[in-house]
Amino acid sequence: MGRPRSSKVTVRDIAAAAGVSIATVSRVMNGRTAVSAETREAVQSAIERLGAPQARGRTSGRPGRDVFVRCPYLLTDYFGIIVSAVAETLELYGRQVILNAGDAVLDSDVLTGLPDRAQLGGAILIIPPEPAHSLETLSRRDFPFVVVDPRTPLPRDIAAVSAAHFSGARSVTAHLVGLGHRRIGMIGGPGEWLASRSRLAGHASALSEVGVLPSPELCSSVEPTADWGYSAAARLLDLPQRPTALIAFNDKAAVGALRAAYDRGLRVPEELSIAGFDDVYLSSSTVPMLTTVRQPLGELGRMAVSLLMRLMEGHAVETLHVELATELIVRGSTGPVPPARRSG
């Protein structure tokens, strides 16, 4: 039995009728060759039965099939993992990637022109530097897009995928608290970033469980690089009463903190514990290896594509803000608070 011809027909409907995946339907509709003749015939037969000879899977009428991926940063570790996952997953859906990446495009004004580019069906924006009102303007033009790890809070009707920054930060602080640490330095990211604020809140939450309030002198807001991490750690370690542990915004900043500790003759973790965030390759390349919070970077990219495909195919999406779980990875850079520094 087919659907009434007046109904909207989506790629998902065609896939179910043909007994194949959505990605396979997309390949057939795109005219790609990596499909057997039998499968192609089954998909085309399903399209005819459902009365959707021109089905594109979208309700907005955009003809474009390509996906614009904006990541205005160097594609190393963190960003490279996300972009690779996005590209690989879009390939499964038979979509072409138009990549806008690198520091050189950080300040380029590209969002306003995206809906006018006929070949584009949607976009994935990775930590977009543009203000929220620019994203709201793009959304009002009925252009499908998904934000990966937004810098600022977004309206509920803009699709976004992020990691659980609050619970991740809470878990690493709770780990250190459980080791006896109370004077913990927080090397945070830029103060205006949503991730920075969420992690600081998670840090404060874990400390409050043992009746400790975060000290302003122990909290820094820096650019998440090794050099900035070194400078922030140096300031904290040179305080009259230095912290017994440091938590960095990411693994790069934690590497900088390790260097600052080394320059001061502090043994890690015997005299100072250090933890990072992300679990990129750096975290297991240091001596000692870094305790860190693992972000599901590849899954962030895959989930963003999945959500974008649903939007492009006209499906109703009830949950537009998706938060993926993080995981505490305990390694050798954290240990019990030094006996001489234990508080009563």
C-alpha cells in the first residue's frame, strides 16, 4: 500500500518502502554509481509507489544538495576530529562538502549569503564566532543549519549539538576533591564562551559539596592555547599560597601548565595535580599522561549531520538542542593532595 499522493514524501518514507537505508536512497537520488542495479530499481519503484517522482526529502523547496561546513580555525586535533567525522558522515548520505576553514576565514562574513547559494541544502557551523543575532537572522530565512558547540546561548529553535560541559567539569573537580584537594586553580577559556561559563559552574558545584567556594584569585579566563595555559599557570603557582591542583580548559592549556610546573621544580602529581579537558592525542603524550575529560568529538560531528539531515528532509524534530555525555579519564597527572597541604 502506498501513501496518498497529496502527502509529503520524505527520504525516510522511501527508505522504509524500499527496505534500504536513508543514505542509499540519497545515493540513488543523486545519481551516484556506488549502488547496485537491483537496489536502484527497488528505490525507484518505491518512489513511484509513493507518488514522489521528484522527492527531495525537503519541505522548504531548496534545490541544493551540498552542505557548507564552517570551521574558522586550524584543523588540528579537536577541530580536525569533528570536521573529519562530519565529512565522513555526509559522504554516507551522498552529500558533498563545501569546507570553509582556517584562521584566515575567521572574520569573513559568509552567513548572510548562504541562503542565496543555490547549490547549498544546509550548513554545519562549528563554534561559530558570529553573534547569536546573526544566527537568528540566518534561521529566519528558512535555511537549515546546525551549530556544533555554540559560543553563546541560542534560541530553542536553532539546532545545536554540544558536549555536557557542566557535568564534565563537575566530574574532574569531584575527582580532585575526592583526593583531598580544596585549593584548586581553574584555567578557564574566554569568559564570554558558553562552555567556559558552564564548566566554571560545574567546578563550583563540585566544590560546594565539601563547603568550598571558588576563590576569584584561583580562576583565570584565557585563550585555550599552551602558551596562555603556561602564563595562567605561572601566575597561579607564584601566589603566596599556591593551589594544590590545576584544571585547564583544554589539554593544550594543561600542557602549558605542566611546563610551568616543571620550570618551578614541582613534581606532578606528587606536589601538584593537573587535569585537562577534551582527551585529544596530547593528553596521552605527556609525562605523566594527563587526567582529562573526554569529549565525544567524533560523535559531535556525526550527530550534527544526523540532525541536519532530518531538518533538510523536513522531519519534525522535537529536540533541537542535543547534549552528549562526557567521560572522566583518570591518568597519572592527578594524585592525592600533598600531606603538608592537607586542610583540617
